[in-house]
Amino acid sequence: MNRPIDLRSDTVTRPTRGMLEAMARAEVGDDVLGDDPTVIRLQERVAELMGKEAACYVPSGSMANQTAIRAQCEPGDEIIAHGESHIIHYETGGPAALSGCMVRPLSGERGQFDVRDVEGAARNASIHAPASRLLVIENTQNRCGGSVWALERVERVTARARALGLRTHLDGARIWNACAATGRAPREYARNFDTVSCCFSKGLGAPVGSAVCGDRATVARVARFRKMFGGAMRQSGLLAAAALHALDHHVERLKDDHANARRLGAALARVPGLSLAYEVETNMVFVEVEPRLGSAADVCQRLKGLGVLALPNAPTRIRFVCHLDVSAEQVDRAAELVAEAVGAAAHA
Ligand SMILES: Cc1ncc(COP(=O)(O)O)c(C=O)c1O
């Protein structure tokens, strides 16, 4: 059987031949001892892209967020973030377990909030209350449609947060997609934050790796917690070479994934019983399934039988993600197969 059309996530991509060749050529050292030249080159490159003094290469986006949180917060502190954010849903309670922090969830459409929400959540200093310490913004926002924060909103929200004494962190796992959608440079977003995490292993197609960028002192703390959390690696230049290759070759093409996602969204919106949960803004398509067709998990199971992989993201919602390893033709084919899976259910 052919390999399935895998739309579960942009993390499923396999390294291209060019990327594997770059990895094989990589000059390496021992990064825990600080002398892997390829890791050093990647850290300098990403720090420069983000307009920050320094960067620390880490194994995953979750470790990037959690080391950034630990570097800036103490037990008893409170983090302000949207209630649908990755740090709340998918990092196994990391802020509580690793940093002893509470998270104050905000609400707002498309995973976004505004100045008033931050003003309402930030606490006055008091011996009774947790100390409001860190504001986290996720861009693009995964669970709410892969939505993009407009730069103007980021600027006004983070300016107010800073005036209230908060530090600011950008969960920029998909900042590259936000920039592809808005035409902004990463540093335009990054300059509003004390720390920025970004991933090479999502839309950029590297097999592993993320980075945390910020000022030298904060990044030194991130590197210390990376070691504590078990994420310091030895000849990781092999992996950093894949990330450098991705920065050279896979940033410009993100707009193709966005075009494919729009194409998929338009096709799925025409299927009776399905509707778009969000307007398609980047590489993600969220579809609402009418209950008469069964649950989102049922539909995904039927789809799997037809050779299309997607993930349920709520009882009646499915997420499809476009990436480097799916072509426009495969997207069209996937849409036909979704229509077939849903049609079969409607007539069952
Ligand atoms: C917004 C966001 N942040 C962080 C992460 C964590 O990345 P990782 O899976 O590499 O830990 C993800 C993963 O999909 C994500 O979507």
C-alpha cells in the first residue's frame, strides 16, 4: 500500500536528501563542553534572525518553553497565557512540575487576547497572592486554528505587560509561519519579548530541535536548566546542521503549505456535514464534524482506512496540517477521501 497522506502534524516530515547530506558533512564537537562548531553557528544565526544577543539550542519546543519559563520564574510565581495555549495543554504540567508556577488562563477568540485581559489578570504585589511574573504569547496559535497574532496587537499587549512589571515570552514554535503569513521579519515580533522560542522540527522540516533566544544572562540560565532537565547533548552539530539547512532552504516555501491549507480548507468546507472551525490563516485546517457523522475520532479512524491520517482535536473537531511532505495533488486527493469517508458515514 502507498504511504498514507499524513496530515497529523507538520512534525511528521522526514529529512530531505539535501538535509541528510548537510548532516553527514557537519563538523561536530562536544556541545556540553561548548565546542560544537555547528551548534555554535546555528545559535549565532538564530540569535541574529531574532535580533537577540544569544540563543540556546534545545531538543524540543517543549524544552524551549520550559527552560525559558524556569529561567525567568520562581516557585509561587504566576504565568499569564491563553487558556488554549500549548504550555497548558501539551507540556504535561511542566510549569507546575518544573518551575512551581501557576498559569492564569485568559480567554479570547482565535487563542488571542488584548491589553484589558492582561490588565485584569496581572496582580498587585501582595503577601497573599502569587507574583505575576511572565506573559506568554503563542504565535502562531496552534489549538485555535494556527492563527496569527498581528504585530500591532503583540506590540500593544507586550508594552502593557512590561509596564505592569511582567517579563514576556514568545512561544514561537511556528513563528516562521506567522512571518510567512504577515510578511514580517522574525525580529519584528521578537523585539517585543524577553525570550523567544522557535522550532526547526515543525514547518521547517528538521528532524529535531528548537532554540531559545534572549539576552546573554537569560540564555545562560536557559542553558543551565537545559542541563538540569537532561537536554544538553554532545555531538548535536549533526542535528544543528539539519536546522541550518532548513533555515537556508525551507523558510521561503512555507507559503506553499499555507496555499495548500487554504485549498484543503476550501475543499473540505464544500463537503456536506463539515464546516471550517476557523478561517485558514497558515498551514492548519480545523474542521467541525456534524454529530450525525459520528465523532471526530470515528471520522479519523475511517480516514485512516482510506489512507489519510489526521488527528481529532476535540470531540467534534479534526485538525489537518499541511507541510513539506504533502503536495497540492495529495491535498486534493485527501479532500476527495475525506468526502468519501464522510459520505459513507452519512449513508450508514
Ligand atoms: C505552539 C507549540 N509550542 C510548543 C510545541 C512543542 O514542541 P515539541 O513537540 O517539539 O516539544 C508545539 C508542538 O507542536 C507547539 O505547537
